[in-house]
Amino acid sequence: MSSTRRAALLGPAATLLSAALAPGARAAPELYPPPFSTPHTQFTVVDPREEAGHIPLRDLNGRRRTLAAYRGKAVLLAFWASWCPPCRRELPILHRLQMQAKTEPFVIVPVSLDRDVATAATYLQRLRLPGFTSFIDTEGEVASGPKSKVETPFPLYGMPMSYVIDAQGRSGGYLTGEADWSAPEALALLRFYATS
């Protein structure tokens, strides 16, 4: 069958396909993030994405910042606490990634759920994470568990729990439980949200 006859039978689909396969054609943007999972859970996509950019954060020194300050980069918003054993394993990974991410299109934004700054700061010192930057949600304004009576922007279904915010400041999805965020699949996921 000739290519002209195939194009006539397939109609517009053939035209789109041949244009996509033409030499030098740009690839269409990916619509869905690459898969990322751990032995216990997988990344859950939020669709449609939800605005999260104006959420206020406070660091361990009392300085305030909003998620909008990171606009233009993807954000890994990682919730942790000193009372969470799996967090102890994940925090060093986040620390390494935070130090390496200066050249990446994403940032690592850890948020402690401890009720006072001293507890969180002492815990990080014990873990020996020099230069690690973390925020804290002492009042439960940013994240809340299933028993909370106050609705917050980020519901928590377990600990640790991480949300990925895209470069436009929208929540793209979440993962419950500890994860190796430095794994190639995790980095591909973060880079996807930096460009989509």
C-alpha cells in the first residue's frame, strides 16, 4: 500500500504521526510524570493540580517565606518530625540532595512538624547535617493529620510525607513514607515538575 493511500485511510492521525516522526521534529511535552515508587508506596498524582504557592513557611530561625519564593523551580516539600523513625533515614538523603540541588531545576524544602524549634534544631544537630535548611510548622497551619479539626493546605496520610510542587506553584502530587529522593526515578520526577 502506498504512503499516499495509507495517509488517506488514516486521515489526520497519519499527518500528526508523520509530523511527529519527521527528522528534527520536537517531541511533544510529557503529559504525565514518570513513575516513582518505593517498596511500600508510589507517587500519587494530583489532577488537576492545586495552587500552593502562597503557603507561608517559617524557618528554624524565625524567618518567614512563602512557597511562591521558589516559583520557577519545582519544590520537594518534605514533612518530617523528630518522633518519626523513618524520617531519621530520609533526612540525610534530603540533606545530600539539598546540598547538590543548587544546579538543579528544583529545591528541597523540609518542614518539621515538631511543636517547638529547640526540639527540631537539637534533632538535626544530633544527625550531623551541617548546612541543612528546614522550616517548621509548630502551629499545624501548613499540614495536618487525619484527626486534625483544622483544614490545612497539605493533608498528611503518614510520616514522612512529601509533596511535589511544580514550577508554577501548584501541587502536583505526593508520596507517603520514606523514599530515596536521590534515586534516578525520583530526580526524573522532580525535573518533570520543573518543566511542566
